[in-house]
Amino acid sequence: MITLYGMSSPNVSKIAIMLEETGLIYETRHVDLPAGEQFTSEFLAASPNNKVPYIVDHAAGISLGESGAILIYLAEKTSQYLPQDVRARAHTLYWLMVQLTSIGPNFGQLVHFTRRAPEGQEYSTARFATEMRRCLRVLETRLADHAFLAGAYSIADMATYPWIKTITSFVPANVRPDLAEYPSLQRWFTAIAQRPAVISAQKAVDELQKFDIAAFTQATPEQLDKFSGRGPNARV
């Protein structure tokens, strides 16, 4: 049994997809981030970077945070979605790193500055919207002659898909990209969205979202400042 701790975020979604794709038995546990559960000693023992997701593999006695590390761990545990061939493995890890170092951080900052930052963030919004479009062009170029990012469906695709879903549905319309402008990326996105494991993972994330809605609705302004890392109430 594996317990997945998190909320309804793209980084948690990618782990749910991997768990569904591999057929591992798992359960989800919601983490109330506005209430500061990510700063408890129990949480920090498993995820010192105080971020979700983290997992507990009860059979192996392993607790692990950081979505990229979790994906690699689960791939090696199950011998699935991370090739053993040196060349194929290298390409898979490369595209996983593109998501972890470019797509996730830039898209995440765009979400923050368009949804949670005070007014007057035009420069920041424009900066990260530009990076978003650059990343989308990188993916479009790659997928123009590859069915999936590393050739075969892999943890690189599982990591990237939830961020494309987020950026096409969770940011304001004035910066939201139209996937019709990226036909290869749109084809890839549609194919992954239709996978049974991805559909099942989305249901698990939707359940976490119900808890998120309650947590953010009940949170005080001070708690929301701590969660967003802003102002004198920011927790560091």
C-alpha cells in the first residue's frame, strides 16, 4: 500500500497518474496547506522541502517527497515507464527535467501572479506568459515528430500533462493558451486525457479538490498569506 499525501495540484496529479498506470494499490490523504500542515514535524520528516506531494510506501518503509523523485522511484520499483536502454532512459529523464525545471516553475509562477498576487503585476504576468509560450513551442516542436515526449509513453508525459491541463483551464482567459495553435501538443494532450488510468487519477484528484475548496474557503487572510509566501505573514 502506498499513501499519497497532497492536494489537487498538478504535481500531485502526476503521481496519481503514475500510481494508476502501474496498478499499484494506493490511497490519498489530503494536506491542508492553508492551515500549515506542511510545516508539521511529521510532514517535514517525509518532505523536508515542505511541499506536496509526498508518498509513504508502507511495504518498503520509504517516505519520499518531490514529484520527480517519486516518479523515478515508482518507475524503478515497478520497472515501468522508465526504459532500461541507456539512450531511451536518457531521453526520458531529459524531458522529465524539462518539466521539472522549466514547465512547472514557469507555469506555476504564472498561476500565482494571475490568481494570487496583488494588483500591479503586469510585468510578472507578461514575463511568465512569455515563458509559458516558449515552453509550449518547445513541446510542439518535439511532438511534431514524436508520439510522446521520449518516444514511448513515460513518466515524462505523466509529469507534463497535468501542467498543460492547468495552464489551459486555470489561468485567466487573457493569458490562457489555445491548444489549437499547437496541433501536435493538442493531439498528445487529447491522447493522454483519454487513457483510462488518467481518467481514474483525475477522479482521485477531484476528491482532493473537495477538501481544497473547504480548506481555502475557511482559511484566514493570514493563513492565505503564509500559503502564498507574501507579505509580513509569509512563513519561511
